[in-house]
Amino acid sequence: MKHSIFFTVDASILCLILFAACILMVIIGKRVRGKFLKADEQESRGGVNSLLGALFGLWGFLLAFTFSNVSTRFENVRAMMVDESSMIRTVILRTETLPDSMRDSFRGDLKKYLQARIDYYEDAKDLEKFNKAKQDAEEIGKRLWMQTINASSVPGFGLSANNMLAALVAMYDVGAKRDATLLAGIPTPISMMLFFIALVISFVGGFTSPDLKIKEWVVIVGFILLASLIIFVTLDMARPMRGFIKPDTGQEKIIQLKELF
């Protein structure tokens, strides 16, 4: 599955590029104004200022909408991680109902599966390790399934095996849902629109400024810095396992399951 640069490139790098690009657009806007407007036309036009205000409103609405969706997705990931830890705990506890001849082998594979899931979260930034952890979990999951199928053929353990199958299905399902949520991210068109409008606002801001002195530059740089920080937080939250902001509560719940072994 291919992803855009808004998903693969670190959010801090993207926002640093945006910050520099916005400063450049202000300078370009100021030079365009000086080149195409005569000295007696240098006063800001009301229509252009109205356009700048409309752009601010549009950008703010789009950013608020995006941040709201990202925040909801972040909480969903954390809730799914807690649910996954509960599902794995259920499977671990139900190993006590398996035949003695299968219990140790099953618990051994289950311990490896748990470690693969922990590595999956901790190695999200390293694509090679991330894919390996995911592949290991899938292979171990298949072995757990086959062992449970074999346990169902042992006389007197049919009900226990069926309960274990149901627990495994629930564990795999919540893992699949979480994987899909992690890969969702912010839709590329929305990310592009956020960056594009920020650049347009910077250009129009430079174009509508008759003179840029220290006071004006302080305001402009302050706005661009704040805008870049807000976009950084938004992009970072859209990458729950790869960004600076992580759902640590869910991760801790999964790590604590190692104590059951």
C-alpha cells in the first residue's frame, strides 16, 4: 500500500518546510505588490483584505474539522489497544482449560504473539521491523488457531476449544480494526488543502502589507509559527504509533500482560 509524503515523512519536517515556505510566500507577495502597484496604489484594498479574512475563516474551519476527526481517531486507537489487551488476557486465562499436552506449547506461542504485538507498536517508525513484527504475529496467530482446532478433537475439551476459538476470533478482529485505523491517517487532499491555503494566506498577507517593518514581521512570523505548530500537532496525532503523541495507556496495558506468563 502506497502512502503520500504527508503520511510517510516526519510531521516535524513537513511543518518546518511549511514554515519556511510561508515566510518565502510573504516575501514574494510583498515583491509582487511593489512590482505591479504604483506608489499611489500602495494602500491596502478593502476587497483584498476581505479575501484575506475569508481565507482565514476557511483555513480555520478546515483545520478545526481535521483536528476534530484526528482527535477522535486517536482516542479510538487508544480504546482499541485497551480492548486488544483485554482480548489477549482472555485468551491467556483460557489456556488453563486446554489439555495438559497442548497447554505449554500454546502458551509458548501465545507469549511470542504478545511480544510480536509489543514490537509492532514499539517499532512503528522502523518500516522493516514493523512489517516483520506484523508478519510474525500473523504466522503465530495461524499456529494458535491450528492448535485450538486440534484441541477440539480431544474428548471432553470440545467446549473449551470452541470458547478459545471465539476468543481468538475476537482478538484477531480487534487487531485488524486497529491496523486499519492506524493506516487511515489524514486524507491526502485535506492535508494538501491545509498546506495550500496556509501558503495562499501568507502570499496575500505579504501582498496586502504596504510596509513590513520589525513589528509587522513579529506578527507575521508569530502567526506562521503558531499555524505550523497547530498543523504539526494535527499531523502527529494522526500517527498514533509513529508520532510524538502516543496512546501510552493502551501500550502499557498490553505490556503488563507479560506478567501473566
